[in-house]
Amino acid sequence: MTEKSQIIKVNHHSVTCTARWSDLCNLFDHEECSLLKLSAHTKQSVRPSNIEKQKVSLALNVFSEKTSAALKTSSINNESSHQTAVFIDEVLKLRKIFNCKTPGSCHRLRDPDRAPIDLTETGTRQIETLSVWADIATSLEPTFSPCMFCFTKNTARAITWTCKCLVELAKYFLTTSTVFRHQYVALGFFQQDDIEKHFAHSRMSAGINYYITAEDVANTHAIDTAKLLSECGEIDVSALESLHQCYLCEKCLTDEEILTLDELPNKICELSGDERMSLFHIGGYVASKEKDECLIGQSHDFPLDVQAFTESLSPGGLTSSSHKFYQLIVYFYLFFSNPTEPSCRRWFMNIFNDFPSIYHIDMVLKLQPCDE
């Protein structure tokens, strides 16, 4: 965001990769008016204010697997967006190495980049990644003014020295002949996130004051203790047992809504490729949560324009929806996106449970209506 041209040029495997912030803005503008989105972008993450540029959560919306997959598979993708996606993938690879804390996360998440550094081939590749990023950051440090297509001096030096120090640290713990020798090194423990989180809370409590005193920290702790004690009251059991009920829950379909249901099969062709990929991804997520065999299918049974986004994200563990369930989700989305009457969420779920019988689809849904 501080780069003058908002373009970064990185030498990736002996090929110059150009990452452009405009690709992210174009993707956000393309999805802004859409009910379904492939990326994790928000207006704040793409066009942040000076204060919002410091929020980690907004930065993670940019450096996200979803954003990378969206740049590769969206209907507006091109060679420029592919290069931006490659840059995001490389940053994500570095971030995964930095934040690894458990030895089994690489198997649980089916992602070898999340493994701790050890003496295996994977560990050697991770050390090489850190060394390559140290060289990249050094090459992107500005050497003249005005600086173009590079990092700021502080950013470049921070990446360079962090990567170099972690490489030396990992090599020492893995190869030393002293009692400090380890079987693996989880770099996620060599950081100060917990301390920063604690003091960020104290700064916010002190009126967003960056320069806080010991008295401010003590006062924040006293306030937190008082809040905790005030929340320990008796629990109202009757309030927990109450279910949502309103005059819209059991309302009948209007003539216009019935006509809309009859016309839905003819409107499937109006869906864009991005909407099809989003609905397929949502169907797979629901199928994985419900663990119902009638909801689960195989991605290779679907056309490329439907399963491309999920396949770009999947390290082998994402679930695909069945043809029948995907068809129901498409019908429900078309019906939901153009409501003609005021409705509540519970009523929509009741209608969704009736969709198989409405469209003569041989499957029984076990989804429960919302009780909120």
C-alpha cells in the first residue's frame, strides 16, 4: 500500500513475477454487488485507511488461499492476476513456516508447508524457502530515490534478518552436539504475538494510547477482573429453552413465490461461472459438516467451471457435494436472491427442506430449521 506504483516485482524461480494491487481492487469491484463471493475481500481490506493498514485481520484477507484461488479462477482472471496469485502463494508459504507450532498440523491440514523444520527433505526445502526470501527481500530493498517496484527499507531489512536468523537458529537446534539439540523446530514459538495482544488490549483500554504506563496496565487488569465477576450470575434456564417464533415462520407461499418456484429450472443458465463455483464450494462445506452420504459426491463428476475454485483451494481434504444436493442449493440460491415478501431465516429453512419434493429429487434432507 505504501509502494508508489502499487506494483511489486519478485524474481520467482528465475522468472520475474509482477504482483499488482490493482488486480485485488478489480476482483473486489467485480464481486462487490454479488451475493456470492469467491475471495475474502472487504472494502476495508482493499482500500484501507491509514489506521486500518495496521490491522492483521485485513491483511489476512489479502494473503488468503481464497484470494489466491479467486484470482486464478474468477471470470475476470488474466495473466496479471495469475502473477499476483503466485506472489500471494509465496507469501502464504513463508507465513505457514513462520506460524507452525504443532508437529502434526501438516498431516491434519494436508499441507506440507505447515510442518515444523527438521532434517528431512521437507525441512530442507523450508530452510531453502527462508533463504530464498532473505535474498528476495535484499534485492527489493530500495537503493535509490524515488524507489519503484520494491519494499520499503524497513520492510526489506526486517524480512531479510528475520529469515536469516531463523535459518541459523533452526540449523543450530537440529545439528548441535549440545543438550539443546531438537528433533524438529517449530518457528511459531519464536514470536511475541501473545505479548503484543496483551498490550494492545491495555492500550485500547487506555484510550487508544500507544505510550501506556504500568498504572494503565494495572487498571486494565482490575477492570477485566471486575467484568469477569459481574458476569458470574445465575443462568436463566427458561431463556435458553425459548425458540424463535414470529408471524413469518409459518406463512404460506404467495402466488408470486409459487410462480418463481416454477420458473427456477429455466433460470439456472443465468448463473455466472463465479456463482456456480461459489455454490459448489458452499455445498461441499455443508456436506462435510453434516457428514451425510447423500450430500457427498465427487468433484470430477462436475464441469471445470463448477469445481475449479474448490480444486484450487483443496489440499485433498475438502468435500464435494453430490449432484442432487448441488441442484437443490442452486434452486434455493435463485429463490433466495430475489425475495418477493418479507421472510425470516427459519421460514427459508422450512422451504429448503421441502425443495426435494417440489422438484421431484430423490433425497431426504436431515437439516434442522434454525431456532434463533
